[in-house]
Amino acid sequence: MILSIENSNARLQDYGIQIPLLAERYTKTLEALEQHAKLSQCKDKWLLTANTKPLSREQLLRVHTQSYVEALLSENPLRVMGEVFEFIDSGGHFNERFVEHENNRPLSELVEKRLAHAAGTLVACETALAQGFCYFLGGGAHHAMTTGGRGFCLVHDLLIAVRELQARGQVKTVWVIDLDAHKGDGTAEITIADPSVLTLSIHMQEGWPLDESPLDDQGQLKRCFWPSTVDIPVPIGAESAYLELLRHGLQQLEVCAGGRLPDLALVVDGSDPFEKDVLQSAKLMQLSLEQCVDRTRLVHDWLQERGVPQAYVMAGGYGPENWRVHAGFLLDILPRRIFG
Ligand SMILES: [Zn+2]
């Protein structure tokens, strides 16, 4: 199933935030699927549209600290949003990412919409458990940490969904397989002491977030350096080795799990490794469209061979061409899944 959450695709630009995270990624991917000769005949077989309520305080508190949740849900979350979307510097000044005169809507409304959007990841997991596969046209805030959001990621939708399913007794163990260009550092930090969630991250060996100072103001090791279960740093220029590195990493993950398969796998299908991505901090990985599609297909087929239910989120992807990565994968596997 492809999951589209209809009530929550807020444009950051409507709130004055200038980041090229475009809704076109969702809409153009969906259009490409709708234009497929066979898929267009049976939308009810593969498209699930839903409206979601914002994640609740209780759900947020399973992953994030109380002080962060209160700041997020306050009437004026300007400071929190400024940090997450990096439009306020450490001195409290606005930078060019925030255009105040265009900000004619309250940021608390954006928080509410983002929390409703984040609830889509839980729906995707529920659908994957029931049907084996679900691809959410959104989600994937893998940089959010216990103490707060960062790197354009407001709340950790993936682990909030996992905690909810664990609380209901619907899953015990989960794997998070992260293909975004940037290390899934929030996922690693939140699950560091949790054997029920194993994490794999294949990412740029250098650059953000790994190029930040390893120590904070108190001289403590920063959390972005906390390890995933399996980390696969890809050196600059090593794109041709990517698939083999990923294949090896998946084998390592299985070994780390002692050969036991999880109840659910979450795949963070970031499209920012794509060579046409426009974000400066994603430039150190330059996969072709074919390589991007191949890597997600590799994970899909590997999980399918093992009978593991799989839920996908889009995570990072910046600029007008990124939808091609998501559409390319889905146009390949969806007809196979539906028509055999
Ligand atoms: Zn990214």
C-alpha cells in the first residue's frame, strides 16, 4: 500500500521557512504511480488515503523529554522551531532561512500539522503489519533526539510509532534500516540502550552531522556520535561500492540479531544521496538515479525473502528532481507486488 496523509502537508514556506523540502516529492511520486497503465486501473488495491490527528502528548513523551514536549506544544514554539529548522543562530538572531514578512501563519499551527503528518508513520507501520508492505509519502525524522528536534526533524516519528506498537503488544522487535545520506543519529541515540530496536545506517562518511565538534560545552561526547547497531560510512567517491557495502551491512545486521528476524522493519528511504539533490550538506554522496532505485530494491527484496513486514518513510530529499528516486522504486516493485 502507498499511504498518503491528506490533511497535513504543510508548506514550510507558508510559515516563512526557506528550506527546499518540497511537497512535490509526495505529489509527483503519486502522479507517476497514477499514470502507470496497470496501476491506474486499480487504485483501490494500492492507495490508502487517510486523515490523521496530531500525535498525543503521551505518545511524544515515550520518546522525548517533558521539557521539549512542553516547549513544542506551547503557544509560541518559535525558539524550538528556530533550532529544528536552523533559522535562529546560537546568538538568537534570525538568518536567511526565515523570511519574517512572509510569515503570516502562527508556528503553533505548523507544529500541529507536522504532528498530524508524523502520525502517518504509525499508520504505515500498522498497514505494513497487516499487509506486509506500506510506503508512506512522508515521515522519516531520523535526526530528532531524546532532548529535542534538530536537522529539520521535529519529533522522531519512527520511534514514536515503534513505542506505540510495543505498548499495544503488536511488536516486540524492530529493525530500522536508514538509507538517507545523513547518519540516522537520532535513531541511534534514542535506541542506544534498547536491544529491541536494531539500527543500520549507511551514510556519508564525512559532513553533517558527523563534522560537528564531538564535544559539547561541558566537554561531553555529543550524541550524534553514538553508534548505530551497524554503521556503514561511505567515503567520498565510493558510489560504485555502495550496493556491496549495503549488502554486507544487512548481513551484519542479521548476525547482530543472532539470526532472529524482527516483527517489523522500518526503511528510511531518503532521496538526498541522489546526485541531483540540491542540499549543500548532502553533496558528499552522489548516487545516480539507477543506484538509488537499486539500493532500495535491494533492501525490499532482502526483507521480502525473509518475510519481514516493511514500512517505508521518505526522510530527506531536497529539490525538484528527488521525487524520481521514490517513484522509480515504487514503479518497479508495486506492479510486482500487486500483479506478480
Ligand atoms: Zn538527509
